[in-house]
Amino acid sequence: MVPEKVVILDAGSQYGKVIDRRLRELCVCSDIRPLDTPAAAILEAGYKAIVISGSPSSVKDSEPLKADNQIFSLGIPVLGICYGLHILNDAHGGTVEKKPTREDGQFDIQIDPSCSLFYGMSVDQEVLLTHGDTIDKVADDFRVIARSGNLVAGIANESKHLYGVQFHPEVDLTSNGTQIFKTFLSKISGLACNYTVINREETCIEEIRNIAGSSKVLILVSGGVDSTVLAALCYKALPASQVVAIHVDNGFLRKNESNLVIESLKRAGVEAKLIKASHIFYNSSIELLEQRAGSKPRKYKSKVLCQTLDPEEKRKIIGDTFMHIVNAEAEKLGLDIDKCFLAQGTLRPDLIESASHLASVSADAIKTHHNDTHLVRLLRERGRIIEPLRDFHKDEVRQLGAKLNLPEAMLLRHPFPGPGLAIRVICAEEPYICPDFSQTQTIIRLIVDYSNSIKKPHALLQDVHAATSEQEREKLSELSSKFPVKAILLPIKSVGVQGDGRTYSYVAGLSSPQKNIDWGVLMYFAKIIPRICHNVNRVVFIFGDSVKDPIQDVTPTVLSAPVLATLRQCDFVAHRLLEENLLLSKISQMPVILVPLHFDRDLIIRSPSCQRSVVLRPFLTKDFMTGVPICPGDHHIPELIVLEMVKQIENVTGISRVMLDLTAKPPGTTEWE
């Protein structure tokens, strides 16, 4: 039986593949095709519904990404998401404008329950909005079906089965997004929703056999679930003598990790060779391209890794160095690298965030994954890479691992990035202070002290008022009078994803003189600050006494052995407490980050900045493309455990303060670099 299919027209959204995953969960087969796919091709393929994704682009661009407007006349139901909404509205005579108010984050919107798309839903809905452009004039023959304050959040022409929403129903941060898709697919599009993806294990095994043939296959195994499942598949698909598993200690692993990994892999039936290569990584450098406007790209030699500050350069050096080690190991084994294959546990989220064309032709690069660097892409072009998991998400890999009878402890292991602790050290020699630093600092202080700010109006209050509703301002006034909070802008930057694009922006730090912390107030501030200040993509709480004086310098930090040893010990302390209290399974992961900030110095005698601080990032996610911070005291981590974690980390030599990341994804990514 030929399955009913839905086409996802890809405009470059970071969540495009999550749409595909949601449809698959609802037992619907889908294809991802370019946004400009001709209507005739869609009709010929027999698609039963069309979903248009979001995009980092704007319909107001000089050369906007376009769809074939004939798709709206095929009689096939259409659901446009964010940029897809704008295309739908524009194609029918409506207009889109860039309003002063930008929405980034979770918002409460009001829907029209009489619209068939929102069948069975209540008026108030929590959704993820990430956009700067907004519908100005609604298209002819369309009506508004959702609003976010005064902004249009959804339109529909129900007689033609055309729907558009400004928010992202595909992500977990939209509470009833799955229900919206289910209604669109079954009630509006009339799909039977009876497609199940079967024999995915056999499909992977067949792919490995077909590509590898009788050639040797090299696998880099980190001990994480992705590479372990990949190794198990390779061992099942091929004779053991054909598979070469390598575990590389790059010097950026957790405490005692390599030994634990080798032992765990043995229990899973994977014999991996350990290569200790920390000195190679520390001193590695590569050729990079510098893109300059109006001139040809210029090649330049990077600094050695242990002196590199830029996070993207760190990732690229590490990724390419892994490839060089694979080449060297192949030579030692007498293998011709051009006649063997490299197998990688690459997942779909990795490719989306790296803006790989395997996942999307239009996506913005959020960060380069170590398994999607320049050398990896060259190997792909030559057909030397095997990536059978490239269409999987993390939870699906775990399900496959369970089917392969891998140990549960290994399957539930928290994700740990290939570059390891190297991208959990924020390296800097100078503070990140741009011309907007002072203004942004003032705005975040006005926000957290809003009840007093309105008594002595400041000129910058208009920025707060322009980005908030009356209801939100009432809540700001209530919460700021309930729990005193101090806010400072930290002179460092972190990577984020806002409006489907990459940002590299400020971090706001909150603290309080109160010992009993009101986490509800802090979480609200963490949501609203990035929505008002678009140059802030992350908010942290600083434990200890309230921080009143701004920090305007940093402790010079590179990937030196002492710096890495400090972070390694802090990470060990934090994860030991999670393990001892049986909390590892209750959270998705908890990156521990070292930042070059020294608090509590005597500014009168100008004490030098010589200590560093630690950020804890306990995080909860299902799709690993979006997620929420874990609030101490909820059912995931008791507040007492968090406070004990803080106390023990503060006792590590060289640590100034401990902070807790309160930011959802978006606007902040899971990792800081």
C-alpha cells in the first residue's frame, strides 16, 4: 500500500526537521523539499497536504525566498508556519511589516476556538514565537484566527483549507502544537494517519552493507548513545574484522571518562582502541577561510587550539583534528583512507544546527558540529562517509539502541559534545563590551525593578513599554515588588538562536539579597528580558550576595591544562551529586560551563581579575532542538541538591561564584558555545 504523504516545503527553519518528526509521531509519511518546489511537482507526487516551514529570512528582503504561489490553488490543504504564514498572506494580497515589537520566546496568545484548526482547544494557549516581521494587512478572504496582544498570530481561509500561524506548533514549547498538527492532518486534510516507520533497524543495516561492501569501516566512538548505537549497527551489519572502532581521548573529556567509556563499550560488545591524543589537539591548527565583503575569501592559519578564543574556530579545529587522527590511524593499520569508510553517529539536529545541506538548503548555521566540519563535508562529497542515523533524533536512537539490547545505563547517558570541555570553557582575553552595553544594562535594571522604575520614569522605559503588553507590565510590577532582584550585564557572550538565526550576544546576570529564592519570579524575568532586549540571549542567576557593581573586565582564559582541570573538577562534583541522588535520569543533560568572571573584588584598590565562575545548565528536552531550563525545587532537582552543588563547587580552588542558567532554547542554545 502506497502511504499518504505530506510535503514540508523547507524555508530554512531550525525546526524544519522537527516538523517532520512530529508528523512521523502522528503516523504520517512526509518528504522535505525546497520551498520553491513547483506546484506541478507537488500535484504529480500526490501529496495530501502542504506544510511551509519558518525561516531566518524575511519576505521584506531584497531577494526573499519564494514559493510557487500556484500551490495555494491546488485544492490541497496548506499550513504555513511563521515565514510560511507571511508567504501565504503575501500571496493573497496581504502585507507584512517589521514592527517595533519583536517576539522571541514563549507567549500566551488568544485563539479562535471556532476555527477548525483549533478544534477542541481553549482560547488561551502558550506558544513559541520567534519573529520580527508581523502581518500588517490581512489578506483578502482571510480572517484572523489568533492574536498575540495586538499582533496577528494566525489567519485562515477555511473554504480553501489555507491556514497560517505565526507561532511554531512543532516544538515542545508550544503546549498544544501536536494537537494542532493532528487536527490539520486528520480532520482538515482527511489523512488516515496509519503510516508507521517499520524495520528502521534493517534499513540502517542494509545501508551500511550497501555502502561499505567489503571495505574497512572506521568508527569514532565517544561512549555516547549515538556513536555506540552506530557501532552496534556496524558490528551487526558487517564481520567484526571489517570494523575498526576508535576512541580518542582529546584532552577535553570528563574526569576518568576514557577508562569508563572503554569498559562500557566492551560490555556493549564493541572493542574500541584507545588513542590518547590530548597533546595533538592542544597544539593543532588548521587553515580557515575569512569571508570579506566585496572581496574573495582569504585563507589564513588559525592559532593553535590551546590559544584559540573563537568558539566556531575551536569547533572546526577539533573536528578537523579528529579527521587527521582517523587518517593517521588508517595509515598505521595499512589502510588506504580513500578505500575505506568513516562511520559517524550524526543525527538530524547536528546537521540542522550546522546548516548542512543534508538537512536544509536555507538554514542559518547556529554552531558547527565536530562531525560536520569542512573535512567531513569533503569526505561526504567523495562518498566516504556512512551516517545511517542522520534522519534520527536522540530519543529515536535510544529506542533503536534498546532494540539492539544495549545496556540501559549507556542508552540513558547524557549527551556530551564531541569537542567536550573545550566548548564549555568561555575563552576571552578582553571583555565583551559594545556601544550598547551601558544602555542594555540600564534596561535590564529597569525591568527587574519595574515597580520602582515607574515611580521615577527613565527615558529607556519606553523600550520596555514598546515590547510588553499592559498585562505583562502589571505582572512585572507585581513580581518586582514581591522579590527584590539586582541585574547586571556580564561582559561575555554566548551563542543563541533567535528568529531561526544564530546570535552571539550578551548574558544578563540576576542576583538577590534574599536568602529564600523565589524561582518563579526569576524564571519570569529570564523569559521576558531577551524578549525586550534582543541583544541578550541568556539569563543566569548568580548565587550568593546580590551583585551591585558591574563587572567590566575578565580573567584572561584559554584552553590551558590548569583551566581545564578546574572545569573538570567542577563538572565531576556536580554530576557526582546528581548520580548519588538518582537524578541523572530526571533531566536531559546538565552542561557545566567555566566563564572568565571574577566577582567580589575590591574595586577601590583595583584587585586584578584572576578567578573564574561556573554556570550550571540543567536542561529538559524531548527533541533536542528546543527545551526548557530546570527550576530548582520542581520534581526534577530538589533545591537542596542545587544549593549543595553550589557549595561544593565554590570550594574548588579558583572559583569565584556559581550561576544557574535560566534560559529556554530558544533564545539560548543548550551549550554556551
